[in-house]
Amino acid sequence: MIITYFGKQFFKIQQGEMVLAFNPVSKSSKTGISAHFGADIAMITTNHPDYNGIEQLSHGEREPFVITGPGDYEIKEIFIKGVLSDALIASRKYINTIYLFSVDNISIAFLGALSDSELSKESREAINSPDIIFIPVGGKGMLDAKASAKLASSLEPKLVIPMDYDESTLKIFLKEMGEEKAETADKLTLKRKDLDNKEGEVVVLKAT
């Protein structure tokens, strides 16, 4: 499994031929982030230009199966559960979907633009000690660095991937996690066995 980060919450996870994409930045976003590739499955947590750029994920014959909200899905033998939560962006409320799924026997929780660290009982049960969590740490309505660190620790993942950060929020987050010397990588290549001895380890992916 190879994980690539493009900025904000835009990630690509590739396992063999299968490509999953998360929260692609749309052309109408003011972030200036741009990446274009073909995906098989696209998960959109929040209907906002920084996260809903589906048009960036088609290439040639490849059109993604798009998931934009809560529910249970099965696509190409991947089971995906979407759980309802809240997002707050520029003081405006949005629906946010937390996605839970497994790739190559690695369980993943993608928290999206989550604004409330008090998860519902249903969300907590569904997340259930994942191997990897993707968590926003940048504040501005979403979880800030301290709330993120607290939530990340409580979910007991093996690996934590921060997203939607800038230098100062990332620094606070790493300090709160006791991970000031966290590994930084351009992309992450993982197998199930690589996670066996990890507990709450943070890996910072640099946007390509």
C-alpha cells in the first residue's frame, strides 16, 4: 500500500492496481493545490471546494465510484462504512462523513474535516482501534492540534497521519503526541507487518 499526500486532505492510497482517493481539492478551491489522476474509488467527507473536487479523479477510461456520505458500501471487494459527524469551515456548518475501511488487512479511519472531538457512541464503536487514522490538526473550525492529539490517543491507532496542517499547528500536534522526532516522508509504503510493533506513532507526509 502506497500513500501519497497532495495537501489539505487530498490523499491517494494505491494497492496494486486499485486507487482510492480522498477529499480531492477542486478547481474552484482557493488553495492552489492541484493534482489529477484516475481513481477507482473516491471518498468525499465534506461538500466544500477544498474537499469535493471529483473532476480531478478521472483519467482516460478510469472514472471513480464516488461516495459522498454515510452508509455501507462494497466496491471491488472493499467494504466501506461512512459515519455521520460535523464539520465547521469558516464558521459555517457542514456534514462530515468519517470513513472506515480496510486495504490489504490494514484498517483505516479517515476522519475528514471533523470539528468535534466528542464522537458519538456509534462513531467510536465503528472506528474501534484502527491501524491508521488520518486526522485534521489545523483548527480554523476543525479539530485543533491539542484536540486532535487527545482524540488520536484515545482511538489507540498504530499509526497517525496528520492532515490539513501548517507548520505551527503541526509542531503543537507533534509535541502533544510526544512525537517531536516523528518520521517525515514524501510518500509512505506500508505492509501489514510494518504496523505490528507500532503504538500511536506519527508519520508526517509532505505534500507533493
